[in-house]
Amino acid sequence: MSIFKAILNKIFPSNHPANDAAAPAAAPAQAPGAEPAVTAAPTTTLPPVDVQAVLADLQSKQSQPLNWKTSIVDLLKLLGLDSSLQARKQLAGELGYTGSTEDSAAMNVWLHQQVIKKLAENGGKLPDDLK
């Protein structure tokens, strides 16, 4: 699983559309000559997920203060994910970072901005100061 999908899985409920690609369902086996079963997609849409509330709740359970609002390292730590440089380089590749991954400070700033942007694009509700 990609690191970004792991981030989505930690923040969004399992039934949220953002997690659909993270756990694709296998197609049931069909008998030869059998007509494929047609299933209707659910028509209900889930309300946006309050990302700040989810992360603040996780923060309240931590003994270590983490500055997840500005730090990709702290955000990953808060979610219980690998925050190593190697993991951040992998995340940068997933999100299309074109700068030098050797400049970790610039990469980290870009990563945090992109993760916040992608959370919003996937149905996350974020306060204006995080956008």
C-alpha cells in the first residue's frame, strides 16, 4: 500500500470513498457463459471528514507534543506511520515531487502542503489556516 493511501486509511472512515482504491474488492468468479451480475453503486455520499478534529483527537492521546499542522514528520508520527527520510522520499515520489529529495527541508514543506491539499481533494474538511 502506498504511504498516501495509508494516510487516507488513518484519517478517513473505512467506508469513505477515499479508501476505495486502498482496498479494491476482488471480482467474484463467473461460470463460463454466465451473465455478469450488475450491482448498483451506492448513491449516498458521506459528509466531509473533519480532518482537524480527527488529528486533534489523535493528538490528545499522545504524550509527545506533535506539530502536525506544519510538519510532515509530526503528521506521519501522529498517524503512527513511518516518518523516516526514506519513507518521505517514497511519499514525495507518489505525489510527484520534482525537486531534489536531498534537500529534505524543501521536500518536507512541499510534502505537507501536498498532503493537506490531497486530503481536501479526497473529501477532507480543513480550516482555512491549513489550506
